[in-house]
Amino acid sequence: MALSLALSLSLSLSLSLPLFLPLLCFPRPCATSEGLRTKECCPVWGGDGSVCGALSGRGFCTEVLVSDEPDGPQYPHSGMDDRERWPLAFFNRTCRCAGNYGGFDCGECRFGYSGSNCAQYRESVRRNIMSLPTAEQRKFVSYLNLAKNTVNRDYVIATGTRAEMGGNGENPMFSDINTYDLFVWMHYYVSRDTFLGGPGNVWRDIDFAHESAAFLPWHRVYLLHWENEIRKLTGDFNFTIPYWDWRDAQSCQVCTDALMGERSPLNPNLISPASVFSSWKVICTHHTEYNNREVLCNATGEGPLLRNPGNHDPNRVARLPTSADVDFTVGLPDYETGPMDRFTNMSFRNVLEGFASPVNGMAVPGQSTMHNALHVFMNGSMSSVQGSANDPIFLIFERWLRTHQPVRSTYPRANAPIGHNDGYYMVPFLPLYRNGDYFLTNKVLGYEYAYLLDPGQRFMQEFITPYLEEAQQIWQWLLGAGLLGAVVASVFATLVVVARRKWKRNQRRKRSLGYGERQPLLQSSSEEGSSYQTTL
């Protein structure tokens, strides 16, 4: 089954990975002493100069109301972590956008809509990376590299806890970051351990985006934002994240220098020097060091990308997922069961995430299957973007939703691990998104996978569309070549006619000189005309 491959890539790339809307974290206008002191993040929209675009009816500034539903027992603390009851540690007033408007200032459109008034529904199709024309593959890689080397204009990251920033925000601790690493940092932040006070004193059994119900909705929003940031950065609003169908794969098919980079001939743990990714530096990988120093990752480069696919611990991952694994997983009727964590049995989410067997549905501590298996198989730096977006999860999730058509109440309302209940706002996104609001099909969010289209539509998207796009890119050259060809053909035809007429006159002159005057068998202007047509 096709995997949603946002080949994103920091690439360790297991690769499987996926409109408009800014995303997370800390919007620049709010990352100030004033914003921290007032706990208000309601920026002015530049389109009309009003807060949240209120004058244009786009939105308004309002109090944030968080869910009071009880969490599960996995996290027994309270008031120790800025992510608890997100985003109240930082802001208690934000923009609430109306209709199809979106963004932290309501200046953009929500997923799946576009246009000045956000009234135009737009559906994008994510295609198989292996069927894209070479030019499209190169463009994808170039976009990733551009994102890695361009500071994000809308968001900054926090380099300290809220307590470290002072009660009145007198010591704001925020930093610029490039667009690619913004998502790496987000993935780190949502998954990091909780500091309990003192070097190395942390609570590890906490994760606001993994090991429970929010795993799929959170990563879906995460990739939609990642896709949107690439669009804004490049100006290419037709860009979609390609996927890699890794069912039954025996090797990393996308690990080539044309895509995510081959294995280096000098060191099997490094990326080939011929790949653009060989010069990349990873961030947020020294978790033990952060815990010992009680500091957050500040996005400083920590070394080269590492990847050695296939040379992993076979006791943890015996093989990559198969078609049969995918079919079994999609057939599980229950989204969550039991404690709703990594020890859950017969849970679609837990099997898909990779903590349970895709053969019998039972939890398998110490082993990794499905999504997690790809992480282990790639055997190297597993930075966030690629680690989350590279595998079957999104496309398989869509298959499951269409197969079982679950109602909203299927998603756990209470007693899931902290951060995973239906009404919990996703950490660390601003604007705010509730987990349960993204327990729905792709089409509502404005995108589709080529794999899930009917055969005729799929053929168009996977084979015809890519080549029409290439033709569109070179249409001016083709038009010029066609016009030039027409001119050359006209000149050639004229030369042929002139030469033939001259030859005929010479022949008649010769016959006249040799035999006296003799009338031609056919004397009419149609002779030369007929000869001309025949010649052409």
C-alpha cells in the first residue's frame, strides 16, 4: 500500500510518507515580552489592519477554552510541563477564525480552500514518488534544500521554558529557525520528556503526538502544515507531498542520489557526497544531554545525517511491512481499545503505529512493526519530518476511515494519555486544532492520494498528468520548434517547386533543340500544379 511519503527528509528516510495555513508554534508577532505578559496572541491582519481581520469578518480575538475531560494514568503530574492544557502556559487568548478562514491572524484559508475570500474548494492529489517525471523529482529535492536554507518568516521556536522567560515575560527566549528545521523542532518538542527538577530528573512516559489516539490526527495536521510552508516558500501552490509505496519492499528504493541520497562509499553510515543531503546538519538529537542540562533543543547543528538502511537489529524488526500486514491492519474495526497506549491489543492505531503485531493484533513489547519498523530499518538519524511522514500511516488511515466510516464518538473523549483526548488542542500548534476535528477523511481537508483513486483516475494522475506537466513546462520551446519547423518546411517546398520548374524548362528547351517544335502531351497549368502536389 502506498505510503504517505513526505519524503521529507532528513532523511533517514524511511520514506513513506504527504493548503493553506500557517502553523505552529510561536507566531513572530506573539513571541514578545508583551505577548507573554498579556498572554494574548491575536495579531493584526495586514489585509485590513484589524486584529484577527475582524473588520473583514475573518475572525476575532477570544478566550481559549480547554477541555476538562480526565486524562489517563500514564502521566501523574500537574503543573510541571508547559504543554499541559495547551496553550495556556503561554496564551489564553487567540484568534478564532470564521468560515473557511485560517491562520494565526485569520489571514489565510483553512485546509482545502483558497481564493481571496477562501470560498474556492481545492483538492490536491499526492502522487507516487517513483512515477514522477525526473524534473518533478528534482524539484522536490530542491524544495527540501531551499527549506533547509531559508529562515521561516512567520514562526520562531522557544529556547527556554515559560518559567525561564519570567513571570511577566521580561526574558523572552525565542529564536529564528529555517523552515525545514522548524518541523524537526516541533516533532522534538511534542515528544520530549518532562523536566521534574534537577539534572536528568525527567518523566519519560509522556508524548503528545505518539503512543495513543492523537498519533494519526496530529501527524496529519503536521504534514498539511509542512506542505503549506513549502508552497508559501516556493510560490508553487500546486506542490503536494509525494508518497512511496513500500509494501513488500526489500530495500530503500528512494535511497538514490537523485532522491534521498545513496549510501556513502566512504562510510556506510553517511549519505553519498553526490547527494545534496550529505551537507545537511541534524538538530534536536541529543535528548540525554538536554535532560541532564534541563534545557530545550535550540536548533544548533549536531552533526551529519546518518543512515544505513537494512543494517538494523533483526530481533527488533524482522522484515518490512507486507501487503498482508496492511490488509490485516485496515480490517481491524476498533480505533482504540483498553488503556489506549502502546500496550493496547487489537487497536487499529496501535498496530499501524507499530507497537502491535500486524498478524494477530497483539502488543509486542521490544519489537517494532508497521510505521515504527521503517524508523528502525533506516538505521540512522530519524529527524522528525521524515520520521513521521515516511510511512503508511496516512494513506492506510484513509483506507481505514473509508472502510469503517467511524462516527466522531469513536475517537476517545476521555481517559486517553495526556494530550490525546478528543478535545485536547494539539501541541504546539497555533492556530489551535483539536484532535477529534481531524478524525475525518482526506477530501474534507482538500487532498487525495493517487493510490486511492479509481483505476482510470489513478492512471491519469500517475502516468498522464506528470507528462502533461512536463509538456506544459516546455510548451514555449515546443511552440518555437513547431513554428521554426513550419518555416523550414515552407522554404524547402518553395525551393523544390522553383527547382522543378527550372528543370522542366530546361527539359523542354532540350527537346525543342533536338527534335524541333513539339507540343507537350498535356499543356496546362495543372501539370506543374499536379507535379507540385505529388512532390509534396
